[in-house]
Amino acid sequence: MLKSGVRIAVTVAASLSLLGAVACSPAAMEDGSTGSETEASLAAAQRDPDTLRLLYGRSVITLNPHLATGYQDFEAARLSYEPLASYNQAGELVPFLAADIPTEANGGLAEDGTSVIWTLRRDVTWADGEPFTAEDVVFTFEFIRNPEVAAATAQYYETVESVEALDDHRVKITFKAPTPAWSVPFTGQTGMILPQHRYADYNGLNAREAPTNLQPVGTGPYQAIGFDPGTVIYTANANYWDGTPAFKRVELQGGIAPYAAAREVLQRGSADFAHNLQVEADALAALKTEVALGQISYLFGAQVERIMVNFANPFVRTESGERASAQVPHPYFSDWRVRQAINLAIDRDTIAEQLYGPAGQPTAQLLVAPAIYQTPDLAYEYNLVKAKLLLEQAGWVDTDGDSIRDRDGVPLEVLFQASVNPVRQQTQAIVAESLKQLGLDVQVSRVRVDEFFSANPEDINSLNHFYADMQIYAIGNESPDPSTYMGWWSCDKIASQANQWQKPNNARYCNPEYDRLLDQAKTELDPEKRTELFQRMNRLLSTDVAVIPVVHRAMANAVADRLDGVDFTPWDASTWAIKDWAPATSDPTSESENPASQPNQP
């Protein structure tokens, strides 16, 4: 069962089918059709109790976390690779490959914030038996910072000047300037350590060709032995430093629609875990029965579903052929009055209550966690009257009686894009209806999930290309220290053709005052002063309508009751503590103990 501290709503399950049949069974269909209870019961009886089954909405592309294309790659890599430490749900650092957490008292943390020394565990080997040493940490840094590698995690190491092995079990990180964010590098899902002996020949343009990207040799509890499109198979790591994990085998399958994945865990029981269930509140509620073989955990972390407004014109090209370039301002979103009108037309309460239920809370905050960084009295308002007045002040009126506002012969129209997902499509519909009442012509676009969240420069429908006027998605800070996350709105992080659309500022927002506050926060060692700086940045992004926060989203995961020791944190992958997952003492899938597994049970 789930450890205490996570908000839990008890939901259902009935019986189980084999994971290998999930993709082709009726239970995995987008349309919500189900297989028979008899089939589910028979499948439950055939389950291998030594196999752990995990379901994800997206398919894994790589098992190298520093080349990750999305959350699913981090989740999958976390079974095999580990960081020096990570943050638990309470925001406390927990050691993994580190022997302890650096402090000023133990000599690990420099008083002036310019360096930190990590002491490593001495009982760790890679899965192939090679010793884990400080040189692996040094190599991982060299790999990440190599521009030819183009690591997805490079932004988390920008403050680092050097990484030095003092001996086999001590590594010193020196920063470019005093930093309170000393714990960001090499922690959490962006801090996993790679084996130097496996990647030494692939530290360059050939990084994505390394065989180890698909068959990792890590220090973690499980090692991948099979990688097919959509599916990764793991076996227990016999050399794991924390003892042999409870399950002999793990099967991770991607490409499963969220509702289907929830049903496989909660009703059919063909899987033990389903990740990130962005499913309408009513649909999840419909899965509840009196007999429960699974639960849904709602963990509120840093995730905020937000609407991005494009500060660049997505439909005009520069001389070099670049679209959505910061050199070409948006024809009307450059005007604060138009952005604020959009902001006033977002019915956050309806979106949160009708679509998210217990998994979402309406918010005007972009930085929601840790809670100390939230800006006091930062409120939202749904007011179409005020919104219409602002548009009129900006010169947008309906001159030809077609119900669409225009100015200088240009109609006020927006292309609003989102990834394919029922919750996001319903959100788009609610927003579009309000905008139409304001007199906007709204075109809604749905983009395939793998394209929308792609880091491939060739995928022009990605959120970083942002070839639309508005888009919606959820993200948040990866660490309790929000400096990297808040840096995503700085002028030097604008996504562009020059950086292959790899930088995170896809709205092309640029405000020198914001950058000044960010620069101060990066080096401010006084916690109270730093908190105030982040609060001011949070307020500035909101009042300037640089982004429109909509819902503070919980991470909703389905977990089978047959599991024990499951613990989640908002600061790492859901699989961060999978070494502790084990079969519950009393397995609820047993026919003798669970009437729902009986074929004749209604």
C-alpha cells in the first residue's frame, strides 16, 4: 500500500490480465471499451507474482536520462540509474550514491556557497561488476556539458565551473559564483550518474548511438534486458548495493491511453502502476466500486497547467526562414491589454472542478511549490466584462457585425494548440467558448503527444517551436530550489532556430526587470531575501501575463493494492524509490481473499 503523506482517494479494481495483452486488449482501447470480467479473472489467475508491471502514456525512447525526450524516459531510466541524492516528499535530501548529505558541519558544504564535496558510498558497483567511483561523477558532468552531446539536462549544470575527483570516493563541485542551489547538480531525475567505462567512446556527436542507451549498466535496483518499441523489460540487479529488490522482473509499457491504463490497474488488474492519469474527474470516479484492488494517489507538487501566449508572430518568417522568432513581435499579444483580456476569460474554477476534481486546484501562481515561494494575495479573476473593456481600449472592435473583433482590417483570431488528451481538449473547449464571447475567432488544434512534447528539432508541432498563438501544458520545477525553473522566462533562454529550439522559453518573453531579479536570486545566500525575490518574480510573471496559470495539478498515479512500500515525491520520478516496492503481505488478487476475482461476481 502507499506510504502515509500522500493524498489518497480509494478507487477500484477487479481482476488482472497479462501486460503483454494490454496493448491489443479491449481494455487498452481509446474508446473505453472493456473486456469481459471472465477474461480479466482468468488473466488474474495467470499473473506471475514476481513480475511488476508499469503503464505509461508515452513510449520510452531512450534509457539515458541525459538524452531524455520526456518524462517517460526519466521514469524508465530511474530503475537502472541513480543520483547522488534526491528529495523526498517532505523536501529532505535522501542519499542514494552518496554516503551522506553535505553540510557545513561535516565539511562538505563551503560556507561561502562556492563549492560542495560529496562523499560516495564505498559498497557500490555497476551492474556489470565494475566499481563505481568519483571518476564516474566527473565523466557524467563532462558528458552533460559537452555541446556536441546536447544533453537535455544541461541547464541544471550551468552554474557549475568544475567537477573534480579528490579520490575514489570524494568528488568536489566548484560553482562559477556563490550559489544557494548547490544541491541541484547530481540530484533527482536530472542527476543520474552514468558509467564512464560504458560511455567514454560516446561523449560527442555519437552520444545517441551508444548501445548502453538501450541496455543501461547502472547502479540501480533493476537492469534493462529487453527494449522493444513501447516496452522495456528489466531484471533484478544481483549486484545492487541495497540488497536484491523484491521483484525478479519489471515490465514497463508505454503508449497506453490514461483511462485505459487506470482501468488496467483498478478494474482489470493487469498492471500494478499507471502513471500520470490526466483523466476527467467523472471518468475516474466511474471506476470506483465497493471492492477495491487499487488506489489513486493525488500528490500536489510543482506541476501547473498553464496557458502560454506567444510573444512572437508564429505565422511570419524572418529572412532566415525562422517562424515564431523573437525578432517579429506578435501583432496583438505584444499588447498587455489583450493578454490580460485572455487572462480574465479563463474560467479556472469550472476547469478545476469539472475536469480535475481532487486532482486540481485553480491558481494564479506559476511557482506553487515549495509553498514558501507562493506570492501572497496573488489572485485570479474570471470577468468577461472587464476583458471586453480592455479589448475595446486596445482598439479591437467588431466593425463589420460578424461577431469577430478586428482592428485596421485584421480580425482578432487565435490558434490554440494542445496535445491530444481528453482533459486538455475539454479545457480548450471551455476557454474557446469564453474567448468567442469576447469576440475572438478561436481555432483549436490537437497535436499528437509524441510530437507536442518532442525535443527533435524536426518536429515543428512541438511546444518549443510553438507555431500557434496559444498552447496549454503542465510542468513545474524539478527541485525544491526553483532557480532553474524560473530561469525559463529569462531573455537568454528563448527557444530559437539558433539553439535548435532546445531552450525552454517558448513564449519568447523577455523582460530586463525579470532578468535582474533572477540574477539576484541565483546568488542570494540569505534564505529570506531569496524567498522574497522568487515571490516578486512570481508576481511579475502573473501581472505581466507572461504566462497564464490555470490549475495546480496533482500527480495522479494508480497503484495496485498488491504493492507495499510505494512512496512518491514531487521532486523525482515516480520510480525514484522502486527499490522499496514489494508485494503486500496479503495479496488482494488472491481468489480466496477477493470476491471480485470470482468470474460470477457482478
